Amino acid sequence: MRYKNFSPRFLVLILGLLALYTFLLGKLFYWQVVRAQEIKEIRDLQSTESLELLPERGEILFNDNFPIATNNINYLTYANPKIITDIPKYSNDLSGVLGYDSASISARLNQDLYWVRLGVFDYKRKEKIEKLNLDGIGFQIETSRYYPEASMAAHLIGFVGKDDQGQDQGYLGLEGYYNMQLKGKAGKLYVVKDALGNPIVTDIREEKKVDGRSLLTTVDRTVQYIADEALKTGVEKYGAEGGSIIIMEPSTGKVLAMSSFPKFDPQKYYEYDGDVYQNPAISKLYEPGSTFKVLVMAAAINEGLVKADTRCDICAAPVQMSGFTIKTWNNEYHPNATMTEVIQNSDNTGMVFVGQKLGIAKMNDYMEQFGFGEKTGIDLQGEASGALRRESEWLPIDLATSSFGQGISVTPIQLLTAVSSIANGGYLVKPYLVEKIFEDDGEEIEIEPKNKRKVLSSAASEVMKWIMVNAVEAGDSKWVTLDPIAVAGKTGTAQIPVEGRYDPNQTIASFVGFFPAQNPKISMLVLVNRPKTSIYGSETAAPIFFSVARDLVQYYGIQPE
Amino acid sequence: MLLLIVVLEVIYLTHNSMLASESVRAEEIKAEIAKLDEQNKILKSEVLSRSSLGVVASRAAEMGFEKPKEFISLKKNNSIALKHE
């Protein structure tokens, strides 16, 4: 045996070294494998500084790429009272620039603190403060949401507030609906430092932030401006409580403008009552009144139950039904009126005739087909759907009143989308506002128009279109025209149900229509809420409609055909 | 051996000095980028606030521009001028 030659002392030494080596290996394994994560965390804490990289919220753009919503920088301004020697003079100098009285500034600076907030100011104010050359003043950049067109399209945009963790959060409108797309993802920057605390430039690790995606909308800035101005003027002129205008491209469902009044400033949303934030154009349910007649008539024509020249045999007098008397709006009766005349005269008895032809099952079916009782799917937060009664719940009187737009609740966007199907050859389109999404890396996602379903035949929609043109040219709003451009439209004067009965003096006046009738490019709904000067749609909503239409004809250069 | 140690030490010190200079330069560049970014944002919001439709409309009104009251469309292809033979 070879080991016999080794002395016992040498063997002990070798075994001792082996034991030591094994111990060291074990210790290394313990620190580098078993407690590796813990050690790494301690090292990171001692030598690594991590900074959160906040993403920039995506922009929302009009269709001309001008921002509806973008980001702006402001300056959080603070002072260190510990190094201010002459507080009264300091406060006096600041008060001239900040616009606060010097006593309140002085009160803040007299606190026993190292950091006192003076306020958040824009760069112009910041420059003025800097020019004062005061000691102990500091600035910290803050990013805030900025709406260059101020309150224009406020309901459509929504606003950006804070969530329960103090992070930016979009509420309502586009800001709410697309919040996940707009907000982006925060990143982190890890800077490894040497023993003296200096950053080691070759050892900077970064989890990249992802800025929010930007949205290109279908909204035309000029059209939105026209709608906003016309609505404000109209509401004030007619002494109304509010109103809405929606302007759409009927062939695609592109929303060109959506305006509601009273509006709010999305930048100072906190100064307004919460009720004002809701967009009535998509969330307010109302009884559509006579504007609904065109849809019931279109359904009956589509079913082949009536034609434009079919005559009404119950139109000579009020209609008695289930203990109720159904009259016309002006108590004038038109025996043997044609269907064209029924719409022209906005004849309730004529519509009862049409409703009876249609019957409960088909009436219910067409209401569903036209999209009532379901959301249109418009890409805005806060849309209401309303509810349709089930077929088994319909009574004959419900059929009669629904045929002229009473006893059914719809949202303005539902009604305009349904009427647009008459303009576009019978298709129920999905209204939408965002046509392109720009990703952080420059990729673009295009959003195509969608047809939900075909509701009317081309022939039926064509007949209905010309019945509506006649209603404009010979009906109760004939004094406002767009000659020589043919406009298809219908007025509506819906009484508002109050405590189980209709208040005859409180109405929602409306006008829905599209033009040019031959090849409609624009469909529009105007609603005026509780006008005081006149309760009728023909004297309030119709003039607003035609004022906007006249501007749009000029803007788009629409020619008569 | 001593010479090798001295050379290695010099290389080490030079390398560290270069790293420190680069760190300072990188910090300066970052500060400059941040400043330019800040100025760009200020400029952008200034441009946007001056070109908003509300501002443009009120400036136009001040300068005497008015909305057209009516428009004229030609319904038929009528001749505007005829040459007499």
C-alpha cells in the first residue's frame, strides 16, 4: 500500500485540509445558492438605486391630428423656510407673482418646516419667480393632462382623475373607455453605485417604460366647433335646460361630432357637479316622440304592409282604444291620408293605423333589429342600453303609443344609428370614434367600420327616404330648408313623463335627418331639453339642425344633385 | 514583476478615470435631453393654445371676418357667358 509511507502527522494534515476545504465549499454553497436571493437583495439595497420611470399618457387626436387631449408640464413650486432670513420681504416679493396675498404666504413660510408647497404653476409664472432671485425656492416638473380646445367636446373626451392609489385614471368618454390603452406601463431604472456612491455607467439596468398609445378619432374639429357653437346659441335662445347634437357619417358610423350642453371643462372637472359629467347623447334615455315614426313606417314598408300611397282609413277622427283617446298633436284630422301625408302631418292616428298593420310581434322584432334595448357599442364609457318590454308584456295600447314614439325609451345615439339605416340602404352600423391606434413603437392599428346587420331592404329605405324629404319640404318645419340640397328629416316633440303622467309644458324637442338625400353624407340628431320659448321641435331643434347643416354644406362643399 | 504591477495599476486607474468622465458626460447629456424635452413640451403647448379654434375664431372676429350668411348653388349647367357670333 502506497499510503504506508506517509507519516500519521502528514495524513492528519491532509485530512484537516480536506475537512477545511469541504467546510469552505459548504459555506460557499450556503451563501451563493441557499441564501443567494437574500444576499442579492441586500447588495441591491446597498449599491443599487431604483427609479420609477413614469409612462406618458397617450394623446387623443381629432381627425386632422390636432390634439383633443395631450400632456402639459407644470412646476410644483416649493420653498425652504429654514434658509429664508427676511420672511416679510420674501412673502411680499412672491405675492406679486403668485397672486396670493403676502399674509398667507408669510403664514406658510413661518412654519417650522424644511419644505413648504407654494403651488403648481405654468412655465410663464415659473420664469417670473426665477427672476426674483430668491433663495430657497425649488421647482419640480409635474405632467398634467391638457385639453387645448378647452371644453370643446368635453362629454366625448371625459377626464383624467386619480384612482384609489393616486395614479392617473381616465373617467367617462374616450379617456375612460380607452384608459388601458392610453395609460401605458411604468418602467424602472436600476443604477449600480460604487463604494463612494457614484453611479457605475456600465452597470445601469432598465426595465423600459411603455408610453400610452395615442388615438386618432373620427371627430372633425371644425364640425365639432360648429355643433358646439350652434347648440350653445340654440339652448340660450330657446331658454332650454340643455341639449345634444350628434353628427355621423351614415354609411360607416363614423361620429364626426358629438356635443352636449351644459358642458364642463375637463381640465377643471372637480369644479363641476358630478351630474354634468354624464354624456346625455349616449347615456340619457328619453321618449323619442314623433322622430320614432319614421322607423315604424320604414318597418311597415319593409314588410310590404303599406306603401307611400296607402291610405289611412282611421285618420278622420280621434282613435278610441282600451279606454284611451288618441288624438293628433294639433287636433286636426286628415281623412284618407296617404302614408307620405301621415309622416308629413306627423299624424298620430295614421301611425296607429301603421302600428296595427305591423302587429305586436313584428313591432317588437323591428325594435330589436333597429338596436333598441341594446348598446350600440360606441367606444365611449357610460353608454346606456335601455330596455325593451318582452313580446308577452305588450298590450294593444302599447302598440298604438309606441307607433308614435311614446312609452318607449331610447338613447339619442340609438335613435340616430337606427335612422341612419334609412340613409345608407338599410344597414344598422356600429357608431365609432377611434379609427386608428398608434402604438409606442410606431405600429398602427386601424379600426374598420362595422355593419351590425341589414334591417331594411334598399327599396324600403329608398321609399322611406323620400317620405322624409317630403316631410321636411311640406311638413311643420317647411320654413327652415336647405334649398337646393334635399334634406330627409323628421321633427319630434316628446312630452316628458313626470310622476306617471305627461307634462304638456315640458318637452324634449328634436329633429333627426340626413342630407343630401340622394347620397347621404351626413346624418344628424338635434335634441333640445325643455325649451321655454316653444315646446315644438319644429320651432327649436329644426332651426338648430338647419343652421348646422348650412355650415356643413359649405364646409364639405356639398353640391345639389 | 514590480514593473508589471505598476503597469497594471496605471491601466486600472486610467480605466476608472475614463469611466468616471463618461459618467459625468452621460449625466450632462441626460440633463440636456431632459431640458430640451421640457422646452419642446412648453413650445408645443404654446403652439396648441394659440392655434385652438376658439382662439382662431375670436382673432378672426377681431379682424372683421364674418360667417357667410348664405350660399348659392347652380342647379343646372347653365352657361355663364355666351359668345355672340
